[in-house]
Amino acid sequence: MKTLVVGGAGYIGSVVTRLLLADGHEVVVLDNCSTGHADSIPEGVQHIQADITTSSEVLAGAGYDAVLHFAAKSLVGESVLEPSLYWHTNVLGSRALLDAITEHQVPRLVFSSTAAVYGEPETFPITEDSPTKPTSTYGATKLAVDMMITNECAASELAAVSLRYFNVAGAAWGAGERHTTETHLIPIALDAVAGRRDKLDIYGDDWPTPDGTPIRDYVHVEDLARAHVLALTAASPGEHLICNLGNGNGFSVREVIAEVERVTGLEMPTVTGPRRPGDPTRLVASAARAKERLGWEPQLDLGRMVADAWEFSNSPIAQHALHTQTP
Ligand code: UDP
């Protein structure tokens, strides 16, 4: 297929780009590099360095078979402090892309949605039919885009799949996390054991969980990438399919720390502080629908995620990224 990867210079988009190429798809990346890195795009892939709002010019007369849409602001804490930035970038950007897809009759769309649309769920595991009550602006904007896509599919022949990621981790095929402002547990933990930052702050140990720290469902970015390729052909024309992507297993912050210490053989300096605003206690997916509709099952465990992220974090390309403390 001829595919346009919007946000292909980012963490997940750049991994998916590599798998699309390996599977024989043609790939063009549209990314303004506001948070992504141009050198994350594999050599030979055309990179249109422009904003998502130029999508109509990019799609016009180009005969794309599918768009994969990763471009978004994605920091939960920042989204709560700067809602306007998130509504403009995530929702208006996606609106422009959807209009362009409709105008130029691109038949397929795969969208990066998130577990953050569920907020603080009451029942587990979380299915796609669980109530959507986002606790952050980030989650609200992703849910708004999911709703726009549902409406668009109902009114057209667009075949769309929203993939609701749980906690993505690891690295694959030379691409990994290189966020300038890093907020995610595993890359921060790896920097802490490596001495690249002085400590890991544990955001609260008084949560209602067995060891007092929050529980998340971690999924390897390589498994996640496979789901995107499968999603290209999973929906029928006029259908909006929504699938959770997780392992179905929960790990607490302390369990992740123990795994990082085991894999690296290094001791983690930690300081326990207050809870981070907006953090839910527990997020664990049911990925039954992804199995049924995409034929997808995750294969790589937490140990492999940590090992691959560790290897990537020590590579020259990752060392170029400036990891700053969480604001
Ligand atoms: N976390 C932490 N210290 C950090 C970063 C994260 O204790 O420096 C915790 C956070 O409170 C959450 C879990 O680790 O319970 C996963 O956080 P992350 O930011 O990786 O993903 P999120 O679940 O927020 O999308």
C-alpha cells in the first residue's frame, strides 16, 4: 500500500515506519518535527517537513491507500496546564487531516488513540466498551478525535481503526524514545540507574494497590507496530473499529523498578514523593478485541521492553537527545 505516516518522526511513528517498509509498503512521512527528530526517519523515506494542516496539499492527487496518524501533543501533565495547546494541536490538526482524507478519498485510516480516554476505570480489565471519562485534557482530545472519526465513517466509506495504547515501552529496529522532556517511567528509570539523572521520583506509595504504587499495562513498541500493520486491512468501508492494545498484565511502579535493576544489574536511586496530578491508580487492558479483529497478540514481555529500551538509551543516537527533568 502507499501510506502516509503523519508524525513518522516520533517514537511510535518511526518504529511503525520501519515495519511498514519491511513489509513492502511505500511510506511517506509528514512531520513538522516539533517534537520528533528528522534523523529518526529511515534513509530513503520521503519526509515532508510540514504541519498536519497542510494535509490536503500532501494528499491531493497522490493516490494514497492509507493514512496512519500519530501526530499529537502527548504529555498528560502539560495538557492539564495548557488545554488550548492540546485542543488546537490534537483536535484541529486531526480535523484538518480528516477533511483532507475525505476530500481526496483516502480509503483507510489508522489512528493513535490512548488508554487515557478511560480516565479512572472502576472495572477490570478495561474493554473498549468501558466508560470513557478522561481525567486529562490529553485524554479528552484523543476521545474527541475518536468521536470525529466515528462520525466520519458513518457518513462515508472510510475504513478506520483507532488503537488505544496502554503504556508503550521498549525500542525496535534502531528507533526508541528520545523525548526532549521525558515523563515516562521506564526511560527515566534507565537514566537514573545509568547516572544520567540523580534519582527516580516515585509519584506516591499510598495508592490502593498491593505495594502502594500505581499499576500499568506495558506493551512493547515492536508488538504495537505489528498491530498497526494488521489494522490497515481490519476495518470494512464505513466502519470505525476501536481496539485496546495492552498485554493484559499489570505491573506496579515498584515492580518496574525491580525489573530495571534486574536487567541492568544496577541499583536504582529513588525518592518517594507526592502523587502526580491526573494519574489513575490502575490501567490494565483487555486486548480480546485486538486478538479477534486484528489477529494480534503481544509477544514481548516487560523484561524485553526494559532490555531493548536500555540498549537504545545507551546508543549514540539516544545520547544526542537532551533528557530534562519533568517540569
Ligand atoms: N511514574 C513515577 N515516576 C516517574 C514517572 C512515572 O512514579 O518519574 C509513575 C506514574 O505515576 C505512573 C507510572 O509510573 O503510575 C507510569 O507513568 P508513565 O508516565 O510512564 O505513563 P502514564 O501511565 O502516565 O501514561
